[in-house]
Amino acid sequence: MAPRNLLLVVAVALLAAALALTVYFQTTNSDSVTTPLPTSFTANGNTFPITYTASTNSERVHGLMNTKITNTTIMLFAWPTAGTYSFWMYQTNSSLDMIWVNATGATGRIVYEALAAPPCYNSASCAVYTPTSPANYVFEVKAGFAQANGLQVGTLLNFS
């Protein structure tokens, strides 16, 4: 085999190996939640159905952008491990309450809130909301939901 052909074969083999490793690490190091997620939560004696769930990176990135938000809209963002996950309100059609929850099994506790966060339509000037405590769930609900339902830092939630 001529040196030029050998170089081409080696280059193609290296590219194929790099592609295989990229696919492997993207699937094994994914931030996707693979365990069952709750369909509702109970707090202060009231039960609330979860209307949307985001458990993969692409779902979390999209969130409630360009989605009609009503008084009963509840979106759960979930991660496989607790962390200080930041949010912004880019292209959201309504002000929202964002509620960070540290959950284990069928219970969780509110650890941080950003209440009545306004929508933002210019990505360069959107506020970023970052919790002060780790959480693996974040709920987005219409602004005023937390206050109307007595949800505050320390409130216990039960999931089903």
C-alpha cells in the first residue's frame, strides 16, 4: 500500500473512532432521567397534576417557550442528580414562579424560589435565576401560584 493510501486509511479510522467515542459519551453521560417521574404532587393538603415534563436536555432547553400558560399549567424539569440548575425566561408567554425542589423518592422539599419572573424576548438581556441550594426538580407555574398555594422554601411535597 502506498504511503498516501495508508495515511488516508489511518485518517478515516481515527475519524470513525472519534465519532464512535462521541456517540458513546453522549449516551452514557446523558443528563436524561431514566427513572419514573411523578405525574402529580401534593402540598399543604392540595394535589396538583403535572401537565408537562422535561427530563432530557432538549426538553429542558425548550421548557415553556412559546407555550400557552394557564393557571393550571405545571411543568416539571427533572435531572438525575441534584445541582444548581439556572433558568431564564426567554420567549415565555407569561410571568412564572420557578420552584426548585430537592427530591428523594416520593418526597421533596422546596429549597429555592424565583417568584413572578417576567418574560424576556431579548436573549442578551434576560435575567438568569440560579438557586442557592442544590435541587433535582424545578417546577414552572404561572406567577402567583406559589403564594396562592402556600408554597415557600421549606414546604414539603409528596409525589405520586
